[in-house]
Amino acid sequence: MTLIDIRPGIFNLLLSNAQIVARVVDRVYPVVLPQGMTLDSIVYNRVVENESYHYVGPSGLVVTRVQIDAWSMTPDGASELGDLIKEHLGGFSGQVSYSSNSPSEYVRIQGIFLLSGDEDYEQESGLYRRRRDYSFIYADRNA
């Protein structure tokens, strides 16, 4: 049994929405926004990760807090992109494939729930950010 990396699943889940793709194409990045980027973009990163255990070992169910930032040149652009993300992710559950291997690699997401959010302006980049934290509950082992 192999541990599942949620990051490719997050990437593919975000890009499975046509409205999000229309705004960012494939500009979805882990951890940091590339220097000099001024186009609408998304950045995601894991903030906290917890797993429950029982007497015979790990349960295989992980709860991860994921920060997802919508970046844009305008506050309205960041807010609109952030709302597209919220609409797409909020309450999602299902299997997300992230490879073309046979059999396909996938992550089983039990649920995604909004935890908190805010917005700000980053002076250095000149970009506005709509930041939201989500709870991703998923199985980190596929049988």
C-alpha cells in the first residue's frame, strides 16, 4: 500500500472546473507564486495535517488544512476567482485522478469544507489576494 500525495489531486481538482481554467489556464502553483507573475493565478499549500490512529495503526483518514490563494491585479479579480474556487470546492466529495498510469493514481476525498478566509494586497508583487483555508478530509492509502 502506498501513501497518497494530496497535492496532485488538489491541482487536478482545481483545473477540472472550466470557469477556473478560463481565468488561470494552468497557473496553479504549490506553496508560492512565481516571481514576476501578474496574471490571475492560484497558489495552494498544506498548513496543518492530522491523522487519526487506532490500536492496529493509522486509520488512513487524514484531515488537512489547505490554504488556497486567488491572485489578481485587482481586488475584484481576486475576489471573483476566490469565489469560483469556493463554489467548486465547497462540499466536494469524490475520487480525483491525477495520473494517466494504469491503473490510474487517485485520491478519495471524503469532503472539503471552508474554514476561514481573508483578503489583502501584497505591495512587493502589486497583486491582490483572496485567501481561504479549507479542510480536506481524504484517504491517504488506496488499496
